Amino acid sequence: MKIANLIRPLVRELHAYVPGEQPKIAGLIKLNTNENPYPPSPKVLSAVKKAVDGRFRLYPNPTSQPLRQKLAAIHGCGTENVIVGNGSDELLALAIRAFVEPAEVSKGSRSIVQYFTPSYSLYPVLADTHGATKNTVPLGKHFALPTPSELKRGKQWDFKAALSFVTTPNAPSGRGYGRAELEELCKAQKGVLILDEAYVDFAKENALELALKYPNVIISRTFSKAYSLCFQRVGYFIGHPELISALDKIRDSYNVNGLGQVAAVATLDDLEFYRGNFKKVIATRERLSSELASLGFTVSPSEANFVFAKPVKFSAQEWLKKLRDRKILVRWFGYPETKDFLRITIGTDKEADAFLRAVRQILAK
Amino acid sequence: MKIANLIRPLVRELHAYVPGEQPKIAGLIKLNTNENPYPPSPKVLSAVKKAVDGRFRLYPNPTSQPLRQKLAAIHGCGTENVIVGNGSDELLALAIRAFVEPAEVSKGSRSIVQYFTPSYSLYPVLADTHGATKNTVPLGKHFALPTPSELKRGKQWDFKAALSFVTTPNAPSGRGYGRAELEELCKAQKGVLILDEAYVDFAKENALELALKYPNVIISRTFSKAYSLCFQRVGYFIGHPELISALDKIRDSYNVNGLGQVAAVATLDDLEFYRGNFKKVIATRERLSSELASLGFTVSPSEANFVFAKPVKFSAQEWLKKLRDRKILVRWFGYPETKDFLRITIGTDKEADAFLRAVRQILAK
């Protein structure tokens, strides 16, 4: 028996997504996966601790009902507008399976997953896993969002694509997009459009209202980054009830673990705490950006919890190694449009100082 | 814009899986979703509590590495034989996506998801979600597993089906299957064969060694039922590294939440505690079975943590309602092959007594 023959050809040919390293090295400063440097609110930790008991033997709420109710109240929509996932990554994958035909089933726009480059490196992986057709369009100068008329002129963007993703603020550049410019795209786009707001709490504006105004628009959010809950895997989508219900039909029945639901509910009860963290992260980001600029780096203005910077003296890939030698981990993406940059997660002020010290040492050598 | 047109026709036509009810009714005796009546080990709860801290801000181990290492050591295999999922349901869904072509892509055996009836009611839902072709063969008398020669004579079973599921012990009947008879099927089957051992800790034998002997055979296990961890969503597969690696490529990067991993690792450190629970559940099962039989019910011999019983005097569906009126929740499946039975989860002895009291009251009316 040839074992490979048991596996779908599509899957055999896949390359798995490579998540940022999670190494266990003593003293390592980890600025590579955009985790929040600050722990969750003590109230969240205490709510989770209180829920650790014999109820573990029971299934969690299958529809994350209490969490969805609270999200709906906060966002001024109905629970039928909300679906909760095992991290927003699960929901992004579900969206492709709900809205996009595999290329072997349907050609043309119905099979297209579309996004700008650079953006979240998971989109192509999810598209390939489903056997969808990828369509990419480069962002403009300084990672600007092309306007619908620019996109029409460029002819590459498909306004009827089954599914399009916009990372807003953009990752890995950190560039923020205004609600008004996003609305122009929402108006022009005929297929489903997901505004992936994973980093929006560090930005000037969010576009949530567009998901409630345009029936083909979905907002993706996560508790991982801004709310320091990476460990417990909770993300959500807001959108039209018909789209949400399609996603709901194809998710696993108990997709969100119980303590993740508890943690997310408690988070929403203590938003003031997190607003304090956002301010700290933003202050550190602005200081780091200006100090890096003063050292000659070209730093993209960021509205996220990371900065994207083109280094001087050595290539970005060399910087990656030199920083790692000094126990500082940042992220580097080897695509043509990103290979000249380092993505540096905003840590604590102490971590930023250590990073800047290392940069100065490397420059001085 | 017609919103339904944004959704794949396949998904539009789906009926979602209906999980057993999780109602919050005071005093309700919940014998409907095969949860364990006993809480997890105090050592597990304490390990989880200890892990509730600032580390929440960090991603969990993306490959569940410490848990996979421990599972490999216990099962006498390599970590490359093990994949961990967000409950075994996630892995069952991944298996269909990794090994089965949608019917729109490929006709014949390559698109077939095959299972016996009755068995786990999720299989057809997962097959439909993927657009696969379902092939079902009825179990034999008293839910016996047909032998390969019986299957050949029956002509309906496809020995080349891309993916076949055997629930062992069977759900909803509880019928246990021996390793030897399962091995006959493993030998005869050319496609991937998943032995779904969700309830195996309550059975006389398990078939784990078959997954290490036959490269097309995978064993599915879960921490939910026997290990009282429904709430935290952890299941796993054991199988050939090539099949495991195919599944690994298409799973979400951080599919298993951090505290679920912690809880599962701690569970494996305290297996003795759980063996005590298994004995208690089995003793209650045997007592409940014989008392129900003495009241005239036809009770299938069970090797699981539930019994499947054909009631007297009223139809099974009427019993469902009458029991619910007495705040006792059991499960009823309306398929032709199951509609005459009730599936009763084994609770505590006290719950079994309350259930039997209610049955006697209903019979006496």
C-alpha cells in the first residue's frame, strides 16, 4: 500500500503555515508574534480560576451564547450577528469553506480568495488548503489601501471575488486605514469582504459599523492580541445573520473551550483595564518608532502593536540573525514585498530599551 | 444583493449537527450527552489553576508538543504518530478534508465517507459539509460488526472507500467489538479506516495496536468522556506518521487551547484516579442494565458509559417526553434504526436511582 495515495493530492502538495517561533530560551525577549506584553486583567484571571472545578466534565456552551450576548450588547447588534471561534483563525478558515468554491468545482470569481500584499500570511495557506484560487493585488505606496478606482484601473482586483480579506490595520506594515476609505471598498465589492481587525484596538478608527451596514461585509476580531488571551483561543466575527448562520452550520459543535468563553466574558466586563494597556503599548510604539528612525531605520507609521522597519547597514535577514544572537526574537518574512523589513512586536518599555540597546550595539560593530 | 448567493450552494443546503441539549434547569438530571458524572482529578484542577496567570498573553504550544510526547510514551509510539485536536470532533472533520475528495471533484471511492448505522451521528454531518458521498451499511443483529466476508456478500460496503469510520464501542448502542474482529476489517480495508474509540475506557478491549500495525488505520480518542474534560476540548489521533502529517498540515496553527493542554497532561499523570471512576461507571451501568431489564426493557449489552434500551408500554419518543416532565433528560435519535430506543448516559448511583424511580412511576401510571 502506498500511503501517500490515501491522502488527497491537494493536501499532499500543501505547505503548512509556519507560525512564529515559541522557543523556550531563558532570558529571550520575544518580539516576534505580536503578543501583548501585559498580562490580562486580574479580574479575568480570577474569573477563570473560579471556573476551574467539576464542571470541566460538562460540555461548554455550544454556541458561546453568554459571550455572544455580551458582544452584541457592546457592539449594538443582535446575537445573530455574532459568531465566536477557536481564535479568529478558525473563523477565517470557515469563511473560505462557506463562501468559496474549490477551483476544481468552479472556475472564475466563485473560487477566488483575494487579498492585498503584504497582509496576513495565513490567507494564502487557508486558500490553498481549500483548493481555492488566490488573487493578490499589491498595496500602494507606503502600504496604502488602493481606492476602488485605482483597483479598477489596475484591472487585477476582482470586485466579484467570492471572498476578499483586508487586514486593517494592515499586518505586517501596521498601516491604519480610515473607515471612510474602507467604506468605499465595501460599496464597490460584490462578494464577501472580511475586514480583519485583529489589531484595531491600537488604531485610531475601527470599521465595525460597516459590517452592520453592508450585508456582504464581516468584521473579524480577536481576544488574542489586545486582550492578552492568545493562550485561550477566542475570536469572533460580526456580520449579516445569513452569512453568520452559514458559518455556524459548518463549525464544530463545541468549537470554543469553556474557560476561553469565561475569560472573554470577564474581559468584556473590564474593558477600562485594557484601555490603559492600549495607551501604554501605543506610547512605547511611538517612542520605539522615533528612536529607530533617529538611528536611520525607515519606520512605517503604525496603528498596530508592532512596527515594520527597514533597517540600515545590514539586510533585514542579517538583522534577524544578529538580534537573535543577542536573544531578541523579531519576525522576518521572506516575500519580495517584505524581505527588506523587520516586524517588531511592541513589548514593555524595558523590552523596547533592550531592543534599542541591541540595535545600537549591532550598528556600532 | 441576494445574500444567499454569497454562500456556497453546498453550505446553503446543509442542516447543522444538533448537539444534545445543554439546558440550565434547576434539579435537572442530565443523562443525554454521555458526560462523565465524576469531576476530573483534584490534581488536574490544581494544575490548571496554577497555569492561570500572565502567560495567557502568549500563544499555547502550537503542536501540543508536551502532551504529544506524553501520549506517545504511554501508547508506545513516536510523537510523529500523534496529533492533538480541539476535541476529537475537530480531528474527525480534518480527516474528511485530508483523505476524501468532494463528490464534485471526484466520483467513486475517492469521495466516499463510509460508516455503519447506527453510529456517531456526526459522521454524516461532516461528510455533507465537505460535499462527500455517504455510504452506509447497517450493523448486524444486536449491533454486531459485520465480518469482511459478510460485507463482501452484502456488496454495499466499499473496501476502497477513501475514509471509513467504526465507532468502537459503538454509539449509540454501546456494543463493544473485540480487537480480533476489528483486525479482520483493518486487513480487508484499502482506504483509511478510523476506529473511533471515544468510549473505549469503559470497554473490555481497545484496538490501539492496530493503528501502529496497519498504516491505513487511525485510532481516535478523547479526553472528554472518560477523563471528564468535555469543557476544555482535547482529543487525539494515533496513526501512521504520513497520515498524521497530512492532518497536521490542514489544522489551525494553534488549534488546542493552552489550559486544555495543561489539563490533558495532568490527566495522564494521574491515570490511577480515572481507573477508579471507570470501575464506578461500569458498576452503575451493570446495575442499571439489569434493573431496566427486570422492568421489561430490552437493554443492549454495553461497553460504554451509556446504555441503549428499548422501552415497554410507550414508544421511546413518548418516554423521552415523560422523563423530561420528571426533569430527567435522556437522548433519542429519530432514525429508523434507532427510533425505538432511548440512550441513557450512566450518571452517579444517585442519578441512576432517580432515573429508575421515574421509570417505575411512569410504568405504574
